[in-house]
Amino acid sequence: MSDVPPFVERLRAARASGDVGELTALMGAVPFAAFLGIEVAPGETGELQARMRFAEHVVGNPGLPAIHGGAIATLLETAAIARVLWEADPEVLPRPVTLTFDYLRSGRPADVHASARIVRQGRRVCTVRVAAWQEDRERPVALANATLLLC
Amino acid sequence: MDVAEFAKLTREFDRLVPLNRAMGMHLVSLEAGTATIRLPWDDRFLGDAADGLVHGGVLTTLLDTTCGMAAFMGLRTPGIIATLDLRIDHLRPATVGAELVAEGTTVRATRQVLFVRGVAHHGDPAQPVAQATATFAVTS
């Protein structure tokens, strides 16, 4: 038996009891995500999602106005990491290797939601697709493909 | 670029982009098709409360901004640009507590699209932390 970090033990217990709150707390303790107002929680359908609350400091272009592409990217990355933590049971915090982002529409001054789906999980690498949207999920503001290291 | 023009663009950068200001980014230099930005360390950049990692989103935000400024400096005629797509390679873990420097270079500018490369490091460009490839659309 190898020692696993305490957060892994806590997530395993939470997963067994279906308590997503432990994941919300873990991700809520990440300073840069908290700075951007990002939280991880189940959406209306119960699906695991990340949400970024709109605030003035996440704006990248006040003329339009539009949310900064870096803030939307961080939301997408957070959604990917949360999904992998919850489903893939890694023994370390998943580390981003390569991420690609497609910016489809400008992010209006409103909350942004994101949901991730694991495309393939290997022993070392996990490939994840992520979408971010605002009012209408059928009209995403950005898409991402994330390759994460699991060890 | 002359001193007065750089000072004017610095004021606009600070005033116009709230997230850049909130994170504490500083323009170091702007030349035709290129931009250099430094980002002093801030504890809010941590990606993990326990292990002390730098959040990947910090690198992405810094490189998106730097590539965007490089693209702006690479415009054939003054205009507004928007990020179309962006790829970030995390080459090695960033160091907690260390200032980041990002450099962006416009590789090619057409009337509709600009192709930009970027790199982020801790002061030694030979030891890059992350690299970026970005394309920007000219929106007006």
C-alpha cells in the first residue's frame, strides 16, 4: 500500500457517499480560482459543473464589454481538473500538460458555466473536452481540449 | 517605439484591461509585432492550497494577454482584435514566489488574422515554463 495524499482519501469517501461538497471545498481552496470567482458544484441537472461569477475584475475588454480570455480559460481548466478528480481518482492533483482553447463568442458580463467530459483515461494521461457557455448551452462561448497528467 | 507612445499605451493597458490590472501585469516593452510583459508574484496565483503549485490559468492568462498585445502591435492598420484560438504547453512547473516574464511575437499578420507565438519564463528565456501559439481575428 502506498500512502495517498489526504485529499485523495477525502474524495474517495465523498465519492462513495455521493457528497460532491467535498470536491466543491477542495476546488474552492484553490487561490487563483477563488480570485476569479470560480466554484465547482452540481448544475441544475445534477451534472458536475464549474461556474465563474461575473465581476468587474474578470473583464478583458471593457469596450464591448467582454470577459478576459484567460479567465474563461481558467474556468475551463478548473472544470477539467474537477471532472478528472471526481471520476478518474488520481493520486495527485492532475497537472495540465497541453491545453487548446477555441474562443467562439465574446463572454458577456454575466456568469459563465463549464462542463467537462473525459474522452480517454489512461494510466498517466487523461484527455478531456470542456465547453463553456452563458445563458444558452447550445451557444458555447469557448471550447477546450485538455491533456492532463495523472502521476 | 518612443517613450511618450509607450507611456500612453501603458496607461491604456492599465486602465482598459481590468484583469491585467487586478493581477498586476506590467508592460515591459512594445515594438512592431512584439510585446513583453512581466508579472510579479502574488499569492493569489497558487493553484493548490496544499502543495504550492502555480495555477496553469495564471500562465494562460499572462500568455493570452502578451500574445494579444503582440498581435495588436502587429496590426497592419489600427484595429480591434479578438483571440480565436490559443494553445498552451506547460513545459515545466512554474516556481512559486518567482516573477514571470512573457514575450509574444507576431509571426504573420494578414488583414483578417494574426499568428502569434509566446513564451513565459522566470527571467531566463532558455528555461521556458510555458509556450503559446495563438491566432487573433481582426474584428474591426
